[in-house]
Amino acid sequence: MNFWESVKVALSGIAANKLRSLLTVLGVIIGVGAVIAMLSLGEGARVQISERIAGLGTDLLIIRPGRFGLPGAAAGARGSADVLTFEHARALVQNTSSIIRVAPEVSRTVTISAGGTNLRETVVGTTPDFTEVRRTSVAYGRFFDNEEIERASRVAVLGSGVANELFTNASPLGQMIRIDGRSFTVIGVLAERGQRGMFNTDDNIYVPLTTAQQRLFGTKYLGTIYVQARENNLVRQAEDEASALLLVELGNTELFFIQNMGEILATAEETAKTFTFLLAGIAAISLLVGGIGIMNIMLVSVTERTREIGIRKAVGASGKDILFQFIIEAVVLSATGGILGILSGVVISRLASSFSGWPVVVSMTSIVFAISLSLAVGLFFGIWPASRAAKMDPIEALRYE
């Protein structure tokens, strides 16, 4: 019996018991569909996380004060140390070779009011290099300049979200707003950017750093220094140089810590990848259950067709022919379930994305993985029933009632 004859006989055997075959295939469909859906959702999450973090810039370092109080502080005085200053930020650019620009920041949540509307929003004091370092742009108007930093001018740039809330039907440019009771002139509005990892520039108000320190918050210390390396391949050098400089300036490595956005991106991608395969592994359990269903059905089929097996052997069919025939039946069942499972998995992924807003990425890798897994399951669970059929004694098989 050649290959195509074996396939034809296998298909006729499956068609003879349509309902039973359908129920068998259903287990594989559910298993493969679950694997595809989980891989697609997991990959979509990984891509979204990567894009958001990469949008901040993989050449970015974030320097923050240490998490503990200054040496000699009371044991209960936990919190960020007040140690970083504007002078430290300037020194990072002036005294290193791998750092091209910095954007020091200090921020507080205060009351903003304009035209009878009051909001509680975050006011960020920073420098003109903010737009370059944080990869954002001004939609209209302008950002403040170094002269306004020197004069501690009372000018403000609004995030797009704040601008829409305060000035729904009017242009904010040239308008007066009150920040913590003090008047500021709006000179620009940032382009809408949305949430990027831990940051959302749309809901903030930006003022010159010196204005925030001297007129609003009454502090000379910074909350964060964003550092941009000259090139992506100089980020590690920039981190080392920044650490060495601050160690000299502050005298203690516990008074500051540096985050490398490139390393955060790599860690986030690895975590998301691990999570994706964990989800796929859980979903594959249902595929295993489908494989057991194939084995049960094949065992029943072998028992029901005992006399048929005996007749085939009596007319010259070898054990290898019988083995091959039943293995083909198992593989056909699993392959059919695999193809239908892929289609159902794609549909489920799209539906989940449309209802939840969560992105999905159906990759060719996940499709190949799922169909290969379904074929492997069919082959594995079909071997024992096929082997049992191949080993039957033809005389005993013909006597079977």
C-alpha cells in the first residue's frame, strides 16, 4: 500500500465516524487556539513595552538621589537625600567626554488655575535641553530658553492634556495661568505623546528650573537628572563617568543611583519573553489533553476495526502498512485540529485586542510552533494504538467478534 492509498484509507476511516472525529479534533483546536492566543498577547505586550521604553531613548541615563538620608541622620529619617544640584548637572556635561546634554528636573504636585478651572497637576522645573533629552517636541509656541533660566522667568509650557483641560475652546498661547497662586504666561504647548513607560508628559506643566526652585518650591536640590550619552555605544562609558564624577562631588555612592534605560529595556524584554512562554506552556496543557483524546479515539478505532485489520493482513498487508495507516489517521486528526486551531487562535486574539485595547502580534514563529506541536502530539499519541494494531495476529483478529 503506497502513501496516498494509506491517506485515502485513513480519511475514509475518519469520515466513517464524523461526530467522534469532530470531538477528537475539538481538543486539538482548543489547545492550538489557546497557544496561538497566549503567544500573540504575550508578544504584543513585549512589543508595546519595548516601544514605550525605547521611545524614551536607549541612550538615556536617569540619576536620582540616594534612597536613604544623609550620613548622621536619624534612623527613622528614610527618604531621598537632598544632594543633587544644578551645578552637578552642569558638571556632568562640562567634565565628561561621553555625555552630550542633561535635563535636570525638580517637580511637585500643586494647584493650577485658569478661567475658573482648577486642577491638581505636576509642575516640572527643567532646562531647555528637556525636549532633546526626553525626545519630545513643542506642538505650537516655544519652549523656554537659557535667558529665561537665568532670569527665573514666570513662563510655562503646558502638556497637551493640561492645555485641553484649561483652554478647551481657546489657544493657550499668551494666556495667564496661576501656579500655586502665582501668575505665569503660557508660551508653548507640547505635542501629544501619551504614556511612555513611567512617564507621561501630557499631564504636566513645565517651567524654568530656576523659577521652580526659587519662586515655587523654595529648594536648590533636584529630584532627577536625565543624562543623554553622545552615542548609544557610549552609554556604559557615560554611566561610569557620571558615577565617578558624582562620587568625587558627593563622597558617597549611597547618595545617588543611576538607571540605564538600555539595561531596563533589555530586562523588560526578557521578562516579557519569559512571561509569554509561560502563558504558552500553560495553554499547551490543553493541547496535551487533546492528544490524550486522540489516543483514546485511536484505541477505540483499533478495537472496532480488529476484523478489518485481520482481513488486511490476511490479504498481504504487512505490520508496517497497518502501523503507517493508523499513524496517518492520528496525524490527519491533529493536523486538521492544528489548522482550525490556528484560525480560532487568530480570531480570539483579534477579539481580545478589540475589546481590551491590548495589542496582539500573531507571528509566523507562533504559528509554526503551534502546528508543529499539534503534529508532534498526534504522532506521539498515535504511535501506541498504531503499534498495537500492527502487532495483531491475523488469525486472532479474524476470530474477533
